Amino acid sequence: MDKIIADLLRELDINKRIEIRYRLPMDGVWTELNQDRAFQRYKRNATLDGWASYKTGICYLEGKGTERNYSSAHRYLLWAANNGVGEAVLRLGDMYMKGYCHATEQDEETALSLYNAVFEKTEGYEENEYMKRLHTDAEVRLNRFYYQKYKSVIERVGMAETIK
């Protein structure tokens, strides 16, 4: 696991983003006509705010408003994660799971560490919709990973329908 990711996991504080989270005017308006403008706005604000950095990383990851660039996506998502954006931590985990980080093979250990960090940091926030959704998203990713990994064993003992 990279030192950068280890530092992130040690210092992760998703709580600090709850109160100051906001949406830029272009959020949710992904039409072909304004993806470029939305990307430019996110990128311009990315160094000022973790949420804008997260959105910039997603633009690079999905190729919306710009060319797909995993290295840039990783950089912006890491910055957002260091600023408490839980979604960024999960997306970083997805990138490690798929092998999009640093042009390496899959890094399941790092991905699981990121998913587990979000799962544990968001536990016990039933009254907070944002934290509850992050907790559920992390849980789904963990369940999907373990189901795929142990699918043959689960099917042999007849528990596949229960777990799905």
C-alpha cells in the first residue's frame, strides 16, 4: 500500500465535510452542451474545495468534459479524500480494485482498506442521510468483493440466494 494512502487512512475525517458540503451551480446538469463548462468550473475551484476536487476527479475518471485520464483522476480524488469527501475515498477504492492507479495491476488490499475505512467511519450515523448513504455504499462494495471472491464456496453450501 502506498504511503499516501496509508496516511489518508490514518487521518481520514469524513465528519468535517458534513456541514460545509455544497453544490456548484453545474451539479446535476450533465448535458452534452455544458460538460466542458462544468469541468472547467470544477477544475477552477478544485484547489479551494474538496467537493469541487471530487467532481474534477470524476470528470477525469469518466471522461466528462475532458479526456479520460486516470492519473489526474487519482490526484484530484486523493486531494478530495484528504479533505473529507467520503465519495472520493470510495472512488479511489474502485480505481485500486480495477487497477487504474499508477498503471498497476489490481490492488485489492488497498481497495478493501479504503472501503473498510469509510464503512467504519460512517457507522452509527442513522440520523444523518449523507453518512448513512456512504455507509451503505461502502457495505455494498465490500459485500460485492467478498461475494465474487467466495462465490464458488457460497454456491456449494447453498447460500447464494440468501446473500444476493
